[in-house]
Amino acid sequence: MKFILTVASVVLLWLSQAVMAGETLQADNLFPKVILHTSLGDITVELDRSRAPITVNNFLSYVKTQRYNDTVFHRLISDFVLQGGGYKEDFEPITTLDAIFNESGNGLRNEIGTIAMARTSNPHSATSQFYFNLSDNESLNPGARWGYTVFGRVMEGMGILQQVNEWETAQHKITGWPDVPVEPIVLHRVTLVPEG
């Protein structure tokens, strides 16, 4: 029993440190940049910690702990979104951190070329999954209801998003989900661009 409690304590400590990990990465940089190394090429994204600090730190926590490595973009709707950050190539879910507070009222809009957090109908349910806006998606912005938190913008690699906008999708044979890319789009890893 004591051993089980000790293991549980270590796991809880590790998880709490993972949550804090993003805060320690370029802590004084309000606009850190990351490169998403995908099977189609690199996408450079500038994150906006000034408008979405909780969301950016959360995203960077997944980057630091390498949880996005070898995941797939599992949802693609043409002229809408390309979504990933939740599943390995075999569609096993990644280990997620606690859900975060919704920062959709930060003034950033779901415009083409922005990155935002995916969530369920619960506005404060975002964990690891994110999406790229493939068009201006006004319906995802806050209004009378909570919106979806935008936390950065593509700086390089828009051609990749234009390319996948025409990608073939189908219902996934194992999960039964619609809108899954027929040819997998893999996120091999995400790296933080050094300051300066």
C-alpha cells in the first residue's frame, strides 16, 4: 500500500511539473515561436502569450514534455479546420494535462492561418488538441456564448495548410469518425525556436 501511494505521489508531482513546464520556457518572451515538423513540411507559428498566457503555457507544456511527438492530425474539414494534438498514429489518445480556462475573449479571432484550442461543448474543457483555421471562422469566435481560444498565428508554412485543404478524407475504419485524412498527416515533433 505504501509503495502504491509513493508511485501515485510521484505521478502527481510529475503531472504538476508538466503543467508548470510551459511557464518556464522563454518566460519573458511574450511571442515565442515554435516549429511544427510535419510529414508535409514545417509550419512556424508565433504564439501570443500577451493575449492567451494560460493557453500558450499549456501548449508549451505539451511541447516540452514531447507529448505531441508522432501524433496525427485526425480531423480535416475543407475550408474550416485541420485538428490534431490528441492521438498517436495508431489513434491511441495521448496523456493529457488538466483542462484549462477558456481565453476566447482575448480579442484574437478565428481567422485563416491562426491556431486555436479545440474543446468539447464545455467551454473550459480544452487540454491538448488544437486546430488551424483554414478560413475565417466567425462562428468559432465568442459572442453571446464562449468561443474557441486563438493563441497564435502561422508565420511560415501556409502553403502546407493550403495543400491539406484539398486532402481526401473519409470515415475512419477503427474509430468510425468522419473527416479523417485518408493519407495520414503526421506531426513528428514540435520545437521551440531559440530567442533572438
